[in-house]
Amino acid sequence: MNNLKYILTIAGHDPSAGAGVTSDIKTFDAHGLYGLSVCTAITVQNDIEFKQCSWVPVETIISQIEMVFERFEINTVKIGIVESWQTLLLILERLHTINPKLKIVLDPIIKASDGYDFHGGEDQNVLDEIWKHCYIITPNYNEIKSLYPQMNIEDTLEHISSFTNIYLKGGHRKDKKGYDELYYSKIIMVNIPPFLDEVIEKHGSGCVLSSALASNITLDIELEDACKNAKYYTEQFLNSHPSLLGIHTKQKKE
């Protein structure tokens, strides 16, 4: 096991395996990585409907985290759904106490695809502290608008990018659907256009992109290339099957 590279996902369990920890693990495996997982929630859902969510207590989440870090060398963590912003901050603080150099990829999931709201009405005062603990966040257009409702998208991006890097997913864009943007080093913005002319909608595609990005970061690929690789991987996943569930294909090593 000493030759393996480890990566950790902290996310919910989706019985359909289209999103959450099972989806992340499949993505990690396709990149040649050994995926470890910490469960934050047990969801009752399938690929078309989300019924309910039972949250794992934060103490249990942190205990899971401590156990895997005792045994494995982990340099990258991907985080998905968490009960609240305050819970997320507690998790982030514990992670960086264990490993101050840890690179965290946060997918700030606010709503499930069918509209189930995870963070509606929450106090957003802790958001700036959350961004400080992250290496990069991967919101979509709807999520970026929800984070700071009093700001427009441009001001929100400028504000968040003063704390962390941003991969803005373009799947919900009305003007240029599928065109993603990377904001990093506070001042650099890179357009990431689609590789394919058309893609098929998939359940959990946001989880796949963020876990593919975390995988590339674990493999020591520079951020711009890591983002482009993750975009390409996700588009291949989207077109892998005509249903709402996709197939993960092993990535060829250069």
C-alpha cells in the first residue's frame, strides 16, 4: 500500500451512487488514486428524486477524519454536503490542525438538483472564514448567486477570490452554457470552454467535476491544467451513458 496515493472525500451517501462519497470514490479510482471517505449524511434519494437527509453529528465526522489521518498520508480533501456553514468551518479547522498544508477542494452544495435546500436561511457571516481554509471552491452559477445575495456575480467573484481560488461551473449559465471559468491568484481569470459540442445531463455531475479536480491536484498537476483535465473528464462522464447515471472510465497515464 505504500505505493498508493491517497485522497479523502467528506460528503454524503447517495444510494444511487451518482453523487456523494460513492461517486467521488469511483472518480478517484479512475484517476489511479486510493479513495478514502468520511460520511456527513445519509440521504434518501435516487437519480431523479431527493426525499430526506439525516445528518451525521459533527463529532462523529471529526472522529472519522482523525481515524483516517492516523493511518494514511493525505494531502488533498474534497468536501461535499455538510449540515451547516458552522459545521463546515469546524471540520475545516480540524483538518488544518491535523495538516496545515492540506489542499481542500470545496463543492459548496446549496441545493439538490430537485430543489432540496441544504443551507436556506443560514447565517452567512462565517463564509469568509470558510474560504480562507480552502484551496479552491467549485460553485455553479446558481450557487455563486446564493452565497452573497446582496452582491452581483462579479462582485461576489471578486470578493471570494480575495480569499481562495474559484472554479465557476457553467452548466447553469443562460448566456454561454457549459463555459467554465477559473479565478486564481486573485487576479487571473481563465476561460474553460466545453470540449464537446453536446453533453447529456447527469445526476451528480458537479460532484464528479470537483472530485476529478481534487484527483488532478493530488497528482501534482498545475491548477490550470488540473481544471481543464477535470472538465474533460466530466464531459466524457456525461456522455458515457444515455441515462442520468454515468460510467467512470480509467484515465490513461501519460
